[in-house]
Amino acid sequence: MKKVTILGAGISGLATAYWLHKDGYDVTILEAKGEAGGAMETIREDGFLIDFGPNSGLETTPLIHELADEVGLSSEMIYANESANKRYILRNNELYPLPTTPQAFIKTKLFSTKAKLRVAAEPFIGKSNDGYYQSMAQFVRRRLGQEFLDYAIDPFVSGVFAGDPNKLSVKSAFPKLYRLEEVYGGLVKGMIKGAKERKQRAEQSKQSAKMFSFVNGMQSFPKAIAEQLKEHVLYGCRVTNVERASTELSTKGWKVLYEKDGKLNEIISDYILSTIPAHTASKIFSSLDKEFVNHADNIFYPPVMILYLGFRKDQIARPLDGFGYLIPSKEQKIFLGSIWSSTIFPNRCDDDKAAFTLFIGGARSPNLFEMEKEKLIDKVLHEFKEITKVNGEPIFMKERMWQKAIPQYNIGYIEHENYFDKFEKDNPGIFIGGNFRGGISVGDCVKNSEIVFNKIKSSVPL
Ligand SMILES: Cc1cc2nc3c(=O)[nH]c(=O)nc-3n(C[C@H](O)[C@H](O)[C@H](O)COP(=O)(O)OP(=O)(O)OC[C@H]3O[C@@H](n4cnc5c(N)ncnc54)[C@H](O)[C@@H]3O)c2cc1C
């Protein structure tokens, strides 16, 4: 039985652990916190169900449903209300639905006629030679024009990465978009041809994939996987170092050192899979290669504050008929947007109440938190109430600060990606996974977990 030690019980570590365990590997997961989930964090308080991490996922791969089914959670899997397809964008203090059909795009007041004509010219824009070192903003500006960048892509990027399109690498952060140009010569051409390819792979595009959650919130998923793995998941275990099991090069295996209850422990195993954030992994793997730090510590994780608000429905003067809204940087508001949590999924609060999840900070304004917290929240509340047409004070409010929230796949990320590939080759049996490799969404994490599972199966350890 090959032994595998997995660092981190977030969705990335747990999904791979589940498949390895099922395949007969001797799996141990070391998790620093007292429960499974990592960024997938759900609590229930005063009748509100609060997701502080992902509020939903996109079912871009059948693996999600299969896994939920196997861990006994498929009956709790829920899909977003139809109206959640409607997403609003703020422009000049008005909310406009983001057009999702060509007809709606022609009619919308969100974009000027000039911007629409510029978007229509996309199939005639040639390929660039800028290669990997292009920001998302450069790519979109060239293909679709400045206004589409400002009022569609900039808010979209902040909704996904809490990121800045001027800094994110189009190749690393949005590889499928980049590929449409690289392989097919353009976005429209690529979307038509790409749909056929996805059909063959039984995958869904992010635009057409169904949005899912669970009756008891997103953390139910990692928790249910962890329950299946039972005593193989060790909580309260903070990994501090990974080294060769012996200085004798002929001795096999890797040694993982971890602290539990103030005591240092060790495990020797054939394989190590790390799914902890890059800034934590940097200290753990630097004893094997000093260069690790230069890559892992240079991955920026901006701070994000989640502000969860509850109001009585009679305090709200506008219909909550959508997913929520995103705010373009140009609009210069203090927060990034708001998800209308109780519209999207049922049972988020009582029927006479409404729940909202607001995002603050991110790569757009990482220094915002130098402001006193109460003052910041007051300003956010003021703007939110004006935009959402809400009167009076919230009946429920709870915030969660993520000091290092989401890894930014910024320009030059390709060098980190290449380095981690090289590190794995130089250290057979060690795999570096988690959301800073291959995509940050829950769907991408699950897809990558399967890729890592197959890599482990087909590899020969030290
Ligand atoms: C605020 C926020 C909102 C998001 N919204 C969405 C969304 O709506 N949709 C979507 O698809 N995705 C969203 N994401 C992204 C997605 O949730 C994450 O990318 C994904 O859950 C990451 O999973 P992971 O297992 O790779 O890492 P993590 O969930 O970060 O898990 C890593 C685990 O490692 C543990 N750990 C860290 N250090 C150590 C150590 N030294 N020893 C042992 N254990 C350690 C941590 O405690 C953690 O449990 C969001 C993320 C955040 C933060």
C-alpha cells in the first residue's frame, strides 16, 4: 500500500484524497484547522445561512455531481433559481442587466452604440504576438474595446478573482479565453468551435454550466468528503516542514513534520500532495529548494472582506430579481459588488427577509483596510443602501476578513507555473496542488484534483 500525505483539507486536498483512498492508497490528510473546508466556510446564525467563501460553484465537470453522489450529498445539491442568470452592472448609479443574448446586447443601455460596434468588429481583429505576457485588460481592449473592458470584463474579473484586469495574465488566469484566440484566431470563432470540443469531453462552458450549492451551504461538500475519509483526516495539525526521509539518498520516502497540541510529529510517506496556499507552502518546501520561496511568496493574495447583511423584505424598494450586481472600477465605489444570496438559493433566511453578501477590497483596493473597520463598514452600508434601494438599518450583519483571499494569476505567472512543474520533476513523489495551480474556482479545483490523482497513480515515487 503506497502511503500518501496530503497537506490541507480544502476541496483540492479532499477530492484527491477521496479518489486515492478509494483506489487503495494509504492516505493521511493533515489540516491545520479544526474542520474541513478551507476557503469553503459556511455558518448558520440567527436564521441566516452564511457562506463566507464561495457562495456557489459552477458545474463545469460531471466530477462534481459524481463526487457529491458518492459521498451521499446529491440529494442536498441544489441549483440556482432561474432568475440568478440575470446579473446587474452598475453604471452612473443605475443597475443594468448584463445582456446574455445578441438581441439583448443590441438593445442594452449598458453600452454605447460605439462600444457595441467595436464588440461586433471582434471577428475581424487579428491575433497578437504578445504571447504570455499580456494582461487581461490588454487582451480585451485589443479584441473588444475599452468600454467593454470597463463595463463587462473589469467587474467580471473582480467578481471571479477579486482581481485587477491590468495585472491578471490572460494566459494564466483565463486560459480558455486566451486559447480561443491562440487556436481559433478569435473569440467568436473559437466559441463556436470550442463548444463542439467541450461536448466531446462532456464538459460545460462556464457560461452554460449550472450554478450549484447545497441545502446547508457550500462547506457541506468538503465536510461530507472528509466524513467518508474518517480517521484519515487529522485536524489541528499544522505542517511545518517537508524533507527527505533520510539524508542517505538511497533511503526512500519523504518526511512531513507537523505540530499538534504543541508537539512536533512526523510521518514518512511515498507521496506528498500539498494543497495549502502558496505563501504557507513557501516555508515548508524551501528546505528542498531555496528557489521555491521566490515563486511562492511572489503570488499575491489580496485581502477581501465579506460583509453579510440581512434586511426585512419590506425595507427593500427594488425587486431582487437576479444574482446581484458588480461594480466597475470606473464607478469608484468602495465595495466590489453584492450577491443577492437569498434570491439565488432557497433556505438562506426566512421568507420575509433577504440576505446579501458584499465583497470589499481585493486587488482593486488592497489598502482599503488601513481605514478603521467601523468607518469602512459605514461607508459600504451607505453606498449599498443607495444602490440597492434599501431603507433603515440591517437586522443582521456579520463580517469575515480574509487577509490573503485568492491567488492572483498575474502577468509573469507562467514562470511560477513552469517552476512548480520543475520542482515536481526534481522531487519525485511531491506534488504541488491547490488553487494557485490550474484555476481558483471550485469546479477547477475538482478538475485539477482528478488530474493530480492521475499524476500520482502514474508516477514512481522517490
Ligand atoms: C472569499 C472567497 C470567495 C470565493 N468565491 C468563490 C465562488 O463563488 N465560486 C467559486 O467557484 N470559487 C470561489 N472562491 C474560490 C474557491 O473557494 C477556492 O479557490 C477553493 O475553495 C480553494 O480550495 P483549496 O482546497 O485549493 O484551498 P483551501 O480551501 O485554501 O484549503 C487549503 C487548506 O490548507 C490548510 N492549511 C494551510 N496551511 C496549512 C498547514 N501549514 N498545515 C496544514 N494545513 C494547512 C487550510 O487551513 C485549508 O483548510 C472563493 C474564495 C474566497 C476566499
